[in-house]
Amino acid sequence: MTTNHELFERARLKLPGGVNSPVRAFKSVGGEPFFTARADGPYLWDVEGKRYIDYVGSWGPMIVGHNHPHVRAAVARAIDDGLSFGTPCPAEVTMAETVTRLVPSLEMVRMVNSGTEATMAAIRLARGFTGRNKIVKFEGCYHGHGDAFLVKAGSGALTFGVPTSPGVPAGLADLTLTLPYNDLAAAERLFEEAGSDIAGLIIEPVAGNMNCILPREGYLKALRDLCTRHGALLIFDEVMTGFRVALGGAQQHYGITPDLSTFGKIIGGGMPVGAYGGRRDVMSQIAPSGPIYQAGTLSGNPVAMAAGLAMLELIQAPGFYADIARRTNTLSDGFATIAAECGVPMTTNAICGMFGLFFTSEKVETFAQATACDTALFNRFFHGMLERGVYLAPSAFEAGFLSSAHDDAVIAQTLDTARDALRAALKG
Ligand code: PMP
């Protein structure tokens, strides 16, 4: 039998850090990653046959659990007809009709292959449409690895302490203005000073790349108003929140209409898919109907569209989100109760299908608070959970995800494990 360790040794010789995406390497929490052999429902099995309850869900796509038979069957049917055509195909049209129906702010949409592509295209479009160059983003938010976004970025960039990456030219980074999340006064000041240069403001409406931080009451609405007043486009990056916190994403949950939105993860059902869309007058500027260029050899791929459409069918089941929301609260309240029993300061944030644990006594609403938490204790807790068969995101700066396959029994088992793991972490 190949072991996790042997695979990691081999991987490290040929892949930078042994991985194809940084946070997977466990650098933040220490130790070595496991290699997944297969996945089903709420579980992963590593190559050594150990089973884990999975709260990463492929970093978001797996909202119906892993390897769902309905998605798998749709992919199998699509494969019978061929893998890629390079011409328009019917599934792309159905996909466009479906997402524009589920997310009403999308009057038009363009399919791409990842969240990164979606956000890069969205800011090019915002710049092209407004004729302005500056982009506003938030400290600790992550929008993929496009140059313009690797300025005070979250997720892996934050985890590894390189929030602004070498290789991003200073001249380009200067066009990205950053703001503290949930600080309205700072946003008002920035727009007062630079509003007429700002093409767009991009935000994770629920921040999931600096752990899980919810917007303060009225904050998103105030940003909407600021953008409108200054002629900047409001871009919701719903790569994580889209089809997760509600069927219509965070924009539905909070009742805000952005000008543009970006999607990824769930929309592809586990295949590499992203999308961006929004106002018809803005989207019409994209080639070939307009002059702003964006393209993709595999965009709208028939197999990926089939997986995504099958996923979008499943999440429209009555009660789907209410169930996940209830279980997310049970889990996050359960963590907090266990911490209190153990006498450890911990607060939690949660919204349907997403949660965050913070080893601190404060309610966490800002990037500064998130980064001030006890990450050493989180790392010990993470490893305690992993040893006992529960896989949390391998960094204190990533949100956790639930799926509809995480039923009450799985949640109860997770909480029992958490009690043991936390006690052990406190001794260590
Ligand atoms: N935006 C957000 C909010 C994300 O969470 C991510 C990935 N975690 C991205 C963009 C980038 O997506 P991808 O990894 O598919 O390029």
C-alpha cells in the first residue's frame, strides 16, 4: 500500500511544495497532508483507508456531498457524447437560462473555467465599462490569483504571510486600493478622495478567506449606495457564497443587487467552472458583442455544464437550504458549547453552509480580530480532529463548509470528536 507520506515525498520532488494549490500542503497547521483516494457523501478516504468527515468539501463545490449519484449520472451521460466541442452546445444555453433565473441580478452571464478567471474578467469589464483604472478590494478577501487581487489577499496568501505577492508589478498593485472589511467610515473616506477614479469595488459579501466573517448590519447596502453615488460598479464575488448561503447567494440573503457577480465552485458541480454576469448594458460590452476581450477554449464545456446543471437541479429541492442552515447552526453552537465546557474562549460565526471558529472571547467582525486569534491552539485542535477522523480546513483563515450529506448523526459525531480533540489540544 502507498502511504500518504510516500506520496508526499514523491510529490515534493516534482510539484512546488508537493501540491497544485498552496493551502493543501498543511503548511499553516504543520504536518503533512493526506492523499484522498475516494470520496462519498460527507466523507473522504485517504490512500491508507482512513475515513474523515469532511468540512472542506473540495473548498466549496460539494454542497450535496461528494460523488452524488445524480451529478455522476449526468456526467456519464454527457461523456457519451464527447468531451469538448469548441462550438456552442445546448447545455451552455440551459446553464445561462438557469443561473439567470436563480440569480435575478444576472441579466447575462459568461461561463469560464475557475473563480480566478471570473474575477479577472469582471474587473477588466468594470475598467473597460467605466473607463477608470482603480479597483477597491478588502484586506483579507481573496478573489483568486489574478495580479490585481494579490494585494493584501486572504486564503493561502494570508496563511503563508505573503499577502502581497512578489511578481505583481508595483504599477499594477498601485491600482488596487484596499479597505478594512466592515469599516464603513473608511470606505466613505476612500470614495470621497478617489471616487471618480474607481472602476469597481469587489467584495466577498460574506468573507470566507480570512476564516468566516459576516457583514455588519447595513454594511453591504451602504457599499451599494457608495458605488452608485460615485459611478463605480459593485462586484459581489460569490465564488464561495453563491448557491451556498441561499439559492440566490448572499445577494439574495442580504437583499442587495450588485452590478456584476462572480461564481465558481458549486456552479460546476465539482468540475472546473466559473461564471461572471450582471447588468445587460455592462455584459454587452464583452466580446463578441462588445470590445472588451475575454475568451476560453474550454469555456462552457459540455461535461462541466452537465455536472453544474445536475447540481443546480439538486439544490432547488424544497427545504434544501433550511436543512443546511439548521445543521450549520447546530454545529457552530455545539463547538461554542464544548469550548465553554472546557473553559476555552471561543466564538463562532455561521451562515447557511459556512462556519468559522475563533479562539478568542470577542465576536469577530474584522480582519484584525481574525488574525489576532490563538492560531497555535487552532492548529493543535485541527490535528486532534484530523487524528480522530474529522477534516477541518487546514488553516485558521478558511471558512468551513457543510453539505446536505452532513446529517444530524454526522454533526453529533463531529461534536463528540471535538470535545475529545479540544481537551487534548489544551493539554498539548
Ligand atoms: N473568489 C473567492 C471568494 C474564492 O473563495 C476563491 C477560491 N477559494 C476564488 C475567488 C478563486 O477561485 P478558483 O480557486 O476557482 O480560481
